[in-house]
Amino acid sequence: VFIELNKLPMQGNLRVGHFKEPLRLEALTSSKYITFMERSLSIAFSPERNSGVMYHSTFGKRLSLQAGIFSNGNNFGTELWNYNVNTNGRITYLAINNENQLLHLGLASSKRKSSNHTYGFSTRAENHLGTKLLQPEFTDVDETNILGAEIAYVRNRLSLQGEYLRTTVSLTPEMELYSTEYELNGYYGQVSYFLTGESRPYKSSYAGFSRVKPNNNYGSNGNGAIELVARISKMDLSNAEKGILDSKTIGVNWYLNPNTRVMFNYVMGELSESNEFGIITQENALMMRVQLDF
């Protein structure tokens, strides 16, 4: 829930409430419209909805800016505000934007603090019902800094998208004689191709991609839209001796109409632990979803 004041100077808009922090293209794209059943491994690094204030604007039709201050609360808005102020900034540029092609480029940064001086998360191999393979925890944390880069390219029925995230965890021991930094890295790259000729629609910088509309809905006169998809994803925490998680996904999406799709994903996950034993854990999953949204 949020309210927004528009028509500010420099074509600006001021948003106040509980909404998504501007950080990543994949996280900003609605879960109804993402290409795969689950977002990539890098989502574990990303804050999503928090309470805050954001200024955003689009200059012309290509350059967009979002900047905000947020409270480190939760995704449900039950913690309205605390004194752990996080700052976010994101800038995107549409280098190409015409009927046949689109090239989206973006950079984002976030500086974050926690009142209990800890940082941690858990992640699965892009399988919501799977095992939590990575669960790193850090104590004596002074602050964390997230730096992200994003790119998306669409040419008719072909779509490419990738993002890189680096989270720097800065630790400060109680004696404050020295500080230690750990660099946690994550990235993904994905490709999709519509066999039936559709194109992945782009909505805006802050909303990402939008609803796929088949050229011919499933029924007496059509078969809907069929999309082949593939993704590689990685989370490298070896700098902090927490392990490396790899994930590979292939799949197919069948869009019966703009509001209904059937999804099949096969996910292959592998965790390599960073210890003297070098244990490797593999987890594969075949997933299917029937989605109706409105």
C-alpha cells in the first residue's frame, strides 16, 4: 500500500508507503510475468518490499531514475519503521526501443544496516519446495552494500536477460582494531524463444516486463503461445568460505490466453561446500504449474 504525488519538478514522482525497493530488474518484474516458475538464486541478496520514501522519474523516453530511503522491515508491512535506514539508487537506460528490438541497461546500489548487527539468508536451488542448500549467517556486521548490474535484450521472438550482484558484508569486531569484508557474488543469464512468434513485452524501468499476449488464443482458431526457456544461475560465497551453489533450468511455457499459462521447469542444482571435505550436494526437480491470474 502506498500513495504517490506526481507532476513534481523534473517530471518527478514521490512515493510513500510499502512497496518494492528499486534494485533489480527480475525482482521488480511481477511474479505473474517472470519467465520461470521461480526467480534466480540472486533473489536471496535482494530486498523486496519495505516501508519507505522513493523519488522516481523518467527523462524523455530512455533514461529512468529511482532513489529511496527505506526501513529494514519485512515483506508484509507489519513493521512500519525503525531506525535502520537503508538507501537505494537505480538508473536505467533504453539504448534501443523500437517495434522489433529493445535493449535495457541498468545499474543499482544499496547501503544497508541492521540493528542486531547480523546478516544472513537462505536459498534453495530455484525450487520453492526444495531443500535450503545455503544458509549463511554473519555476526558483528557494521553494514552491507549491494551493487547490481542488469541487461535485457529483446528481438522479436528472442529474449535475453542477465544480472550480476555483489554484496559486500563489512564486519567490525568489538575491539574495533580492524575490520573485515566478505564479497558475496551472484549472477544469472537466461534466454527465451517463442516458437509461435510472440515477443516478450516491456512495461517500464520500475515495473520490468509485462503480460505475454498470444497472437492466437487457445481454442477453435488457435493454439496459444509456446515459449522455450533456459537459465544458468550461480551464487558464489567462497570468499566467505560458505560454498558455491549452481543452478541450471530448462523449461517450456504454454500461454493459452493472456491470463492463463501452463509452465514446466526442470531444475538441476549443485552445492559445493567450501571446507576440507569438499562435499557436493545435488538436487534435481521437475516442476509444473497451471497459472490463472487477473
